[in-house]
Amino acid sequence: MSEKNWPLYEVFLRSRAGLDHKHAGSVHALDAETALEAARDLYTRRQEGISIWVVKSNHVHASDPVDNPSLFEPADDKIYRHPTFYDIPDEVGKM
């Protein structure tokens, strides 16, 4: 298998503890282990990250922009989703 046919992996990095992983880019590799090593060499040269995830690109599924209105419409008619709907006892304090 030539390098042109290697699977594409998406790379996600976490820069510090407590932060989310962010998409850093992509690498081609024969397997996940090789993708991790390539991602480390390519995206953490200056010790930017503490955690790396690699995911085969064909395993990433995204929404279609055509579906945005129905997927992301505000839930104003669902008052139970708003924190003002619930009565919080005084002894609980701030949440």
C-alpha cells in the first residue's frame, strides 16, 4: 500500500488539563499507533499538548448544513430546559 492510499486520521489536541480537545489537523498513516506518532511529531513540536486523539476521518460524521434550522432551533417552547423553571431551595445556595 503506497502512502497515497494510507487512511486519513483527524488529530485532536488538548493543550492543558481541564481544557477540551481541539481539532489540530490531519495525518495519513497505516494505523492508529502510527497516526499518534505522526501527530505527536507534527503538532506538538513545541510541547503544546498533553493529550492527543486520532480518529479515522471516515468515522467522523457531521450534520448537513441544510438541517441546521431543525437541529439548532432555539428551544424557547421547552421551558423545562431553562434554569428559571426550577425552584431551588435556599439551603442549596448558588449553583
